[in-house]
Amino acid sequence: MTEAGPWRIVFFGSTSFSRPALEALAAGPDQVVLVVSPPPAPAGRGRQLRPSTVAALADQLKLPSLAARSVRSLEVIGQIRAVAPDLLVVAAFGGFLPPALLGLGRFPPVNIHPSLLPRHRGPAPVNWSLIRGDREVGVSLIFLEEEMDAGPILSQRSFPVKGESAGVWEERLTLAGAEDLLAVIAGLKAGTVCPRPQAAPATVNPLLRKEDGRVDFQRPAAELAGLINGVDPWPGAQARFKGRSLKLFGAAPADLPRPAQPGEVLGLEGGRLLVAAGQGALALAELQPEGKKRLPAAEFQRGYRPERLESCGN
């Protein structure tokens, strides 16, 4: 059994996915002695330098922080070592920790990863879970090793997919990961956590690209629904309407009510726009014409009277 008193924790994070975990740690019972995040970067139309989400939160919570694009330099490693951490915690930091940091605490660093590892190692795990048609999404807490996302699993929680977007799932999974993080740390202190190796085979995601959002209505509706929900909010699902870009949101597969060509609009069903696909039909909750606001399907139908949507060419 390990010491059950407060631990000194160094937190590594960058994006909004990291926020709930840092908030949970800052609320105790342990002490966040340092927050490491990337330096300010240009953002917005004016391209002014802005701190990362985590750096801004650390400032709000009055936590010591360190801006570092990489944590491999001897100077940065020395600054982290100087605060004598008991544990390192990583949540969407965006960079690899070197071996010198992997062995710094009482245990290897704990990482929050929003997938059911070993499936979907690497970038954009929530997006790819939906794009690949997984029936479940989840969050895994692991010990970090030198190999990407390959460390033993400390806890894992799954949720059934019911048509939500990647953005919705990321928010849910980051909250679940923050809850599980506190339980894992308590278990490490008590000696009750039993790390288990990841079972083979593993899958590794590619980087998500803008062109991954292109919609081809020749594909089966079930595949298209996973794609459309999986690329929301970025890069967004792109089709075309009357030669211009059209974004699609809130997709679900449906039965084809009558024979139709892929892309043919079949009317409204349950408040969604029904569009023929290569197999079955696609039910769309919202659409956004190029340069216009996002519209509910019924409003789009009334205003534009679409007969056909076009695939987005590769």
C-alpha cells in the first residue's frame, strides 16, 4: 500500500478536452504543483497570440504553469523535476513525454485517452470511432509508455453510440475521464489498481483531414451517418447543392421508402430530410448552405425545395 496523503501532481494538457481533468485535480485532495501546456499561438481573425485553454484555466485557478512546445529539452525536464512530483497526468497534451519523465513519479504518467484501447490509438479517436461505425465509444486511463497509447489499462468505461456527434461525445468522455482519473489516483494510493496489458490487435488512427468530410451518396447510409456525425464539428461533412457547398449534420440511417437514385431527396420524415444513398436512405437533422446559417431540415426543405443533393468530389 502506498502513502494515502496528498500527492504533488504535474498536469500536461492543451485543449478543452483537458479542462475537466484539471478542474477536478485542482479541487483536491491532491496538489497541482505545475501545469504544462503549449505556448500562446495565433488564433481568430486577427491572428493574435492567445494562450491555450489549459494555460488560461491554470491562470484562472492560480496554478503554477509552464509554457513548453516540447518537453524533451533538458531545461524543461529540469523545471518539472524541480517540483518533485509524485505523479504526472496527461490529457490531450499533444506531445510525447520523453523517458526521463516517464520514470519521474511514483508511477508512470497517467493518460486519459477517449477510446476503448487498444482500438483507436493515435489522433482523433472519438471522430474515428464514429466514422468507423463503432457501436460503442469510451474512455481509457492508461500508464504512458514510449510506444504511443500502448501502456497498460488502469480503468475503462464504455457508452453505446446513439447517433450523437463527435463534439457531443468528446464533451461526455472528458467528463467521464475526469471522474475516472480521481478514482484511479485514489486506487494507486491504496494499492487497489491492477494495470492490465492491452489485448491485441491494436488499431492506429491516421490524422483527420479536411477531405475526410467529403460525402459520397453512393456509399451505404449507415456508413454515411457515421461519417457525418464523426466529422462534426471538424472538418464537417461536405456535400453539394446546385453546385455549391452544403454542410450536413445530425445523420441517421433509414429505410428507403421507394426506389431512388443516390442523392435524390425523398421528402421529410420525422422532421429530418430523407436522402437516398447507395444502400438505404440518410435522414438529416440540419443542413447549412454555403454562406448561410445552419437550418433545421424542415426549414431547409421549405426554403430551398431540394430535389437532389450532390456528392462532394474527391
